[in-house]
Amino acid sequence: HSTRPALVIVFDGSGTMWGKIDGARQAKFEIARDSLRAALSPLADRFQIGLVTFGARSRRACSSVDVAAGPGTVDGLAALEPLDDFNPQSRGPVVLGLETAMQTLKNFKGPRDIVLIHDGTDNCGKSVCDSLAALQAAAPGVRISSVFLAPKPNQKTAMACLGKTGGRAISADTAEDTDAAIRQ
């Protein structure tokens, strides 16, 4: 693989992503998609970008994960094209999405990052923090960051454990927060 750092976006396709966020007319997934494209546009040729989605199929709700684009398999922002006609509709297997992203990165050398964009905790019976050691064992050295869209107050710290990977856990309560969080 090339020496460019690998970046895999894990994008929530659970039905709640159709919901609104404070101050916005668009659905959460549309705001996140547009913010993601804007943030990555000037950087796209510096990374091997991949996209993993979860929850966008109603059948097999808790196993609904797709590698929409493996890192480095398409050029730049083409990795985000599957989000153009994205239809969130199911449950949120967050941990399975992260496990799948880790698998796409295990053969890469150099810097590897995962950015999880989601609006809830895993609702398929797994905890990101309880699964963190196994996730890290799958691809040691991968940093995982989370942009949590409009978290419920009791969920704000649910992803704090990602700091142990060198990543960040950022909550975004408004459309402007989402833009800023994704840029970070």
C-alpha cells in the first residue's frame, strides 16, 4: 500500500439519522455527509480514504455493515459517493462497524485512523468501550475518533474511552458543531 495515511470513515445508517439536529432543516446524515465532504475536500489526496457504513439495510439489522469503499481502492472523495443516495433505515451496530473498519486497516503500515460518525450508542447489545481491547488487538495502533451527533445527556461520555486510542470523542449538538467536530 502507498505511504499515504489511511483514513476510514465509519458512517451511521441507523434510522435515527433521518432525525433533525438543532438549527438544521436537513437530516443528521445529510449534515454529516456534507460536512465530511467539505472537511476532506482539501485533504483528499493526502489520505487513502475508505468508507464503512452500518444500519443502512433493514434486513439483518444488527449485521448490516458494508465496506462501501476500502481505503485506497478509489481516489480521494470518490470513497464518499455511496453517501449520495444513502438511506438510513435500521439499527445501529456501531461495534460491528468499527470491527469491520479495523479489518480494512490491518494490512496498512503507517498512520491509520478511523472516524466514527454516529448519533447513538450501539443498540445491538455491544458497548464500544467494553469492546475496545478486542478492537485494538485487530489492528494495533489505529486511532479511533468519534463525532457523536446530538447525543442524549446520559450518552455524552459513552465514547470517552476512545481517547485511549489516541483518538477523540466529540459531541455535536448543532449543525455548526457538526461542521466543527468533523473538521477536527
